Amino acid sequence: MSAKISSTLTVVLVVLIVVAGVVGYFAGSSAVPPPKTVTITTTVGTPTTITTTVTTTITEKVTVTITPTPTPTPTTPPPIAWPTRPVTIIVGFGAGGGSDLAARAIAPVLQNLTGVPWVVQNMPGAGGAIAEAYVAEQPADGYTVLLYGAYALTNIIMGKNPHKMEEYIPICRFQWDVGGLWVRADDTRFKTIQDFINYAKEREVTVGGTGLGAVPDHLNTALLAKYTGTKLKYIPYESAAEMRTDLLGGKIDAMMEEPGIIVPLIKEGKVRALVFFIDRRLSDFPDVPAATELGLNITYGLWRGLAVKAGTPSEIVKKLEWLCEQAYNSPYYKEQEKRQYLYYRPGLLVGDAFREFVKQEYSTYLQVYKELGLAK
């Protein structure tokens, strides 16, 4: 007999003894007491409710309901001895950019959870494609992790990364950022997005972004030019810091960037946003319109997460998924999320849900890039 069944029977016997006492109490009385219901809750490790009905000789009916307490969700990690040495997160862009900040926001939490160092290594070049190819060529042991973003898909679509999408296992998404079009605060040509559009219809305007063919920078620039009939020239940068310097120095007219990455510039009043590529206004920027308010269906944002090389053992993949979820919900990461304005879209997707999301995104990007002439 199992321990769960034994526990249940013990409770039932106790109840029957209580019922017998109740019956004995009323045996000497001519009045028939009303039906009584006794409810007892016990932990038996199963969601099924067990009901026992006892009818006495004096027609008193007592119903005993035993409702088990659900077993709580396990909070312990999968039992696997990994990692036992430092893990490296490869970032395909330079220091100070959104991907670099994302990796450095999550790495300390993963280090605390595992007890081994998580080292962020920047490997800029080809819009992230060099880093992506590097990870695909390392051992599939979970010790080399890729800071994985939307640009990883477009690099494959555009042929910059020779490896296929199936050569990576997406682990988790923990950010889904909102891009905006920014200009210098003292640029009198562009007080509003409509000023920008009107100006760019007459003469070429340079727009900086991180990476050639990158989502959302290059994609949103191309779509904005297509939908508004403007002459926008996209200038790709490998370093977001260099792009900001060029904007402030007047070498480019505007830039595509996420607000959390340029908080100091915003607070110092050096830049201002003309539009955000999302379907509603952002609470922290109530005076800046959303693209959809202008009739522009441009809402692509840069999502970021982690991936490993295909062939990584499933138990390591499961451990990584567990670690990502714990890290995302940690107080430290939540503070980073707030500081970098990353709470406008839901961030966390883990395991199969994230992998399905990646497949859908790949299909969408492939179609749009072909329509824009950015891919064959």
C-alpha cells in the first residue's frame, strides 16, 4: 500500500471515529439533527478530491471531503554537474551597445546561480555574424554561449553568416526592446517626425544604425523610407558608441536606437526622439508619437536572449533554460530592466516557446527582406 493511500485512509478513519461520537451524542434525543458536512484538507500529493459519505441509523448524513493540497512546482535546478568551469558569453558587438549591456545585465546573476564565472567577450564585426559563426564552430558543451538576437536571423538570411539557423539552439529570450528615431536636441530642422519626413522627401538624410541588415535599425529605416517616400541613407556601425559620437558631431542626421542605451544623452538633453516603432506611446515619453499613430505599420523591435550550438546535451539545455528563468526574475535583473526601459514589451520566453518564436520571426524577416531587396 502506498504512503499516499495510507495517509488518506488514516484521515478517513479519524473522521469515522468523530462521526461515531456525534451519533452517540444524538442517540438519546428524539430530535433528528440536520445534515452535517465536515471538510478536511490534507496533503496527499494528487489533485483529485476524495469524498466519503457516511449515513447513520438515525438518518443523519455526514459528508467528509478530503481535498489534497497540490504539489508545489519544483524550484531546484536540474540535477546535472554543469557548469564546473567558467562560461563565456560571446557578444557580436562592441562595448556599450544594447547587446553588450544585455549580456552584462544577465551575466552576474548567472554567475551567482552557478558559482562559476560568466565572462562576457565582445567579438564585433559583420553585424554580429563573426560572433555567431564562432559559436557554431566551438564544442557543443554549453561553455560557449551566444548573446542571440534578431540580427542573428537576418545575418543568415543575408548570407553574412554561413551557418544555418538549425545549427543553433535558442535557449531563452529575456529582452524585447523598442527602437526609436533620434536626432540632436539642437537640430532645428527636425522638431517633429513630420518635419523629418517633409525634409527627407526633398533631400537625402543619413540615418545611423548598428549593423548592416540588422533588425530593427536597418529594417525600420528601409520601411520608413518605403512607406513615406523619403530619401533615407542607412549608415551601418559596428559600435553604437561611435554612432552616437557621429550624431552629436553632425556627421549623420539621425540614428536608430533603443532608449535604455542612451539614458545619459536623454537626461543631459543632447538627443530627442521623433517617433518610436511600437503600437502605443511609451509612458516615459508621452510627447513622442508611436509609428502606428502616423499610419505606419512599423513595430519591429530588437529581442535578445541566449543560444548554444546545436548538439549541446539536452540536460545542459534544460539547465540553461532553468537558469535563464531564475535570472530574469531576479531582483538584480529587474532593476536593470527598469533602468534600461525594457519593460514596454514582455521579455521572457523559454525553451520550446522561444524556439517557435524564432522560427516565426525568421519567416517574417525573410519575406520582408525579399520585398525590400535586402535578400534574394
